[in-house]
Amino acid sequence: MEDKNYSEKDLSELIKCLKVIGEPKRIMLLDKIISGVQCNCELGSSLQMAANLTSHHLSILKDSGLINSERDPVDGRWIYYSINLEAMQDMKSALNSFFDEKRIHPRRLSCGPQTEEKNILDVLNFK
Amino acid sequence: MEDKNYSEKDLSELIKCLKVIGEPKRIMLLDKIISGVQCNCELGSSLQMAANLTSHHLSILKDSGLINSERDPVDGRWIYYSINLEAMQDMKSALNSFFDEKRIHPRRLSCGPQTEEKNILDVLNFK
DNA sequence: AATATAATTCAATTTATATTGAACTATTAA
DNA sequence: TTAATAGTTCAATATAAATTGAATTATATT
């Protein structure tokens, strides 16, 4: 019988992504960026973190592809960060696939005591 | 104008949750549990980790509410872990709310150079 | 040309937490 | 009643990564 396994590749992609958003300051930064606060200085001050630390976390978010950056066309000293819509949607669908109820499989009976009962249940694939 | 802000409480719940699943071994454990591998020994051996380390990560998953545990009714030495469906669904909806496209707000213009252009754009709430 | 500003980069330090090994608990089997 | 098995707990160590401060880059202003 074929398992509804998440592919190794999908899983390693998901792991990378979750490591990025698993850091509290980064999810807080994403929250601000999504809600329209988008330059380093305001992001940092609104979360009470130093500019260099803000830069550090923003660069990790940027490397992951979750956010974009662009310089102000009028005054190039300012850089604005914004959410990458497509990356965000890809991430959501990866998460929803991973945590899909249909993937939930009853316990495989390779572990546990060897009993008649067990073997019957195994055949029936019963939880 | 009212912001579509994620509440502080929702955000701190989400952060807790993401810290738990942001650790690679734990998402790998969840993957195995979801797909039906559910005792410590098999979970550990399938991911090549020591039993005590498996225990450690399982206890963090358990504390988060994402998984349940129960002893084998026939042989109480065996403990089986399973996904907590409700917790999983709550987490998914928290993630989907956080990453809701409708929350995406264009850049607030409190940062950046002071120009006529800017003020006009600000009033128009234009990206 | 010299100075100021927004942001980044680099090196050093700190902190959190994953990992390891040993001892322990709970349960079952001999 | 002794030994074996599945799993947990504890203390110590190792590792990864967050944080900090100083120096640097890129751009704009005076």
C-alpha cells in the first residue's frame, strides 16, 4: 500500500522555512512588514532592537525568499522590505499539505507486544 | 482607520508553536507520527537518534499540546504518540490567519524622505 | 569636499538549547 | 525475586545562533 508520505525534498524545504520563521524576532518582523512597517529603522525601533540586529534578521528572511527589498527611488539611503506574496503562498500550501488531516495514518503495528489481537488489527489496519 | 493587526496574544501563541516546530528533528518526528510511526523506539531508530533524545523532543511536542501519548493496554511498557487533531487544526488556522493575504498592508509612509510626492501618496494610501 | 544618515558587515561574546552519557522509573517476563 | 525492556530524567557538554559594539558601505546633504 502506498504511503501518503511527504517527500524528502518537500520536508527539507519545509524545515528550512520553519527554521526561519521559528525565531520569535523574525516572525515579529514579518508581522510588522505585512502590516506596512517596512524600513529597517522603524522595524527596529518598533521591536526595540538595534539596527544591526534588525539587518541580520532581515537578511535571513531575505535569503529565504520570504521578503523583498528595494531602495527608495527618491532617497536611496532608505530600503523598504515587503512580503513576497508568492513565497508566502507557497509556504502556506507547504504547511497545509504537511498538516493535512488526510495524511494522518493509524499506528503501524511494527512496535508493541506480539499478540493475536495485534496481528488481526494489523491486517484490518484498525486504529 | 482600523489595522488588520494580529493580536498580541495570537502572535505570542503562534511564536510558541513555531519555536516547537521550528526545530528540524521535531518536525521530522511529527512527520513520522502523522504517518503512523508512534513508539519512542521506532521513532528514534527511524531518525537515528538516541532514545533519550527522542524522549526529550517528544516531551516538548507533548507540552505544546501537538501530540498525545498513551500506554499500550496489553503491555504498559510501550507508549504510543499520536497527533492531536484539534491542536493541529488550531495551529493551521493560526498560520493561515497570520499569513492571510488580506492582512498585507501597503507601506506606511512614516519612514523615508519628506517630499511633496510622499505626502500625496500617503493620503492616497498608494503603494 | 566634508559631513550626516540609513543600513550592512565583521568579529567577539553571550545565550539558548540540542545532544550525550549515566542513572532512574515503570512495567513485564523468566 | 531477579532480570530484562521501554522509556524518562538528570547533569554535563557541545553547538548553533542570537546579540552586541565597532567599523564599513552607500547614498544624500551642506
